[in-house]
Amino acid sequence: MKCSAAFVFSENTLNYHFNKDHPFNQKRVLLTKELLEATGQLSAEAVLAPRIATEDELALFHDVAYIQAIKKASKSQLTESEATQFGLGTEDTPIFPNMHEAASYVVGGTLTAVDAVMEEQTMHALHLGGGLHHGFKRKAAGFCIYNDGAVAIKYLREKYDLKVLYVDTDAHHGDGVQWAFYDDPNVCTLSIHETGRYLFPGTGNVNERGLKQGHGYTFNLPLDAFTEDDSFISVYDSAIKEVADFFKPDIIITQNGADAHCYDPLTHLCSTMRSFEYIPKIAHEIAHEYCGGRWIALGGGGYDIWRVVPRAWGQLWNIMYEGSALTGKIPTTWLKQWEKEAPTSLPAYWQDEKEIVSIPRRAEITEKNEKLLQSMLKYTKKIM
């Protein structure tokens, strides 16, 4: 099924750049856009320019004192002690010039996607520059300055009064968004991620279920390290369908980190492109079944920017726009354009080889993940 979809992008996306050695590199957004253009899947008419978020919009979630600190840091006016207080100047989230403006464009891009969907300009909207899910109310963390997902959900709640289902499939737990709505029964969060025993931020346990009126509206599935496609897909499929049926959302927001792939240098999950084609397929179905098609998709993690992210995010758009993933060869024009710059061989096909890596503990890991899923489903049925 071909649907109307908008691709939110401008060159301002690339200004969210810590330094040349930092693993968070927004060139991956440009690589994805140009791959889609090379395939003929993205036209100029589908591209929507983002606006910059206002300070009042940022303050829907973030403390005013924090916003002012980011503005000072942008101009090198923040002291070291102030920076530490706000989670800035760290190895993960170093200070860079004009960071307030760059981060405000990230949030504005996600708000542009929200308004495009809510004003019925389009049914679905994709903002790959967004998905910065680790940002807190008054602290930066994990490469994230402003939390565009949290601001967007606050915006949806206040402006449109909708029930929001937030689904996060980044390998890292979506902690910033979870804690922002931990006591809100109108926002349901589902995060499927690598267990925090091995990976930042160390949260996202299955017993994190919400607080006060929000108890029962937070769901976490911390998968074992080295989880492969079959187990990841099985857990995701059952969880998102069960949670959507329980919550019955008005709109779905998905955070689509591409760092659960086995090539990713910062994580330990072992998915292939098969998982990244399945994730948006089911999200698409959920959006149409419960939300009248209203679906906003964001980027997120993904640190193999050459072999993995353009294909994973490209297929996200392909499914959002066409209803199905592409198969076959990657366009030679795209390969030739980037092969001299890429530090590794670029993939020739949309799909990975059948078996990139084989994990000896596969059966044990799959069984563990299944028990985790059944524990969550049992709890879901209990509160329904």
C-alpha cells in the first residue's frame, strides 16, 4: 500500500556535530537521503524543510535553566562546574560551537513532522535527524542535548490531546523518554534494547513499569547480548502487537536506531537487515490499525554509517512510502559517489548475506529472550 509520506531534511541537520572523532555522525542522514534519491524512491516534493524549535517549545520538557546553559555553552561562556552540572563537556556529549541552534533544529525537525501529520499534509513523516532519546529535563547524556522525542510527545499532548505510543528499538534503552512520561497514563513507552548489564545507560529493566497513574504504561524488553534476527523479530512482533492492543493509541512515534546490527561498533546485538525491514513493517500496520495511519518515525543510534545506517533507514522510508522494502542491488551511482570516502567496502545489495555471524549460544539466548517476553505479556494481560 502506497501512502503519503514526508521526509524532513535540511543541511542544518548536519550541524549537529560534536567533533571529527565522535561516533555520532549526522552524515549518515545525508548518505540515506542520497541513496533514496539514487533509487528514485525520494522526490523533491516529499522533502519537508524543518523549522527551528522555539525556547518555549523546548521548555515543554526541558528546564529553562538547562536551555540557558546550552545557549551559554554554544558561545563558550559556560564554566567547567556548570558544564558538569548539566552533563556537558563529557566524552559522550562534548561542547561544540552553536550547539543550541543545532540541537534546536533537531527538535524543530521532529515538531515539523508532528505538525505535517496532524494538519493532514501527510499520513506518515520521517525525521532521521531526530530520535535523541537520552536527553533529560536538565541534563545532556549519551550524545543527546535536547530530547526531541520527549518535546514532541509533550507537544502532542498539549496541542492535540492524543494518546501516544512511543516504540524504541535502538540498542540503547530509551531512558530519557521513558522517565519523562513515567507517571503519565496517556503516554505508553515500549523499549526493546540490549540489556543494561553490558551497555549504556544501564536502565530498561523489565520491572520498570511506570509510577502512580502511569503504572502499567511502561514496557521494557532488555534482550541478551548477541541476540540474532529470529529472536529479535519474535520478541518485537509479539510485544508491539500486545502493547498496541492494550493501549489503543491515537498516534505512534517510533525511534529507529540502527545500532542493533551486528556490524555496529558500539553494541553487542547481532541483527541483520532482516530485522530493520521487519521493524517498520509492523509499525506501519499498527499505525493503520489503531491510529488512522498517523505515524512519526525518528532516527537515533547507528554508528556504522557506511554499511548499515543508509540501508536500514532507507528501508524505513521505503516501507513508510511504498509499503514494502526494496530488494536487489544498491545503485552504482551511490556506490561510486561514496566509495572513495568510505573506510570500508560498501554493501552491494539492500539485504545482508544470509549469515554474517553465527553465535554458539543462540538457543540459550533465544530461550532467555522468550522467557522475558512471556513475563511481560503475562503482566500486560494482568493489567488489561
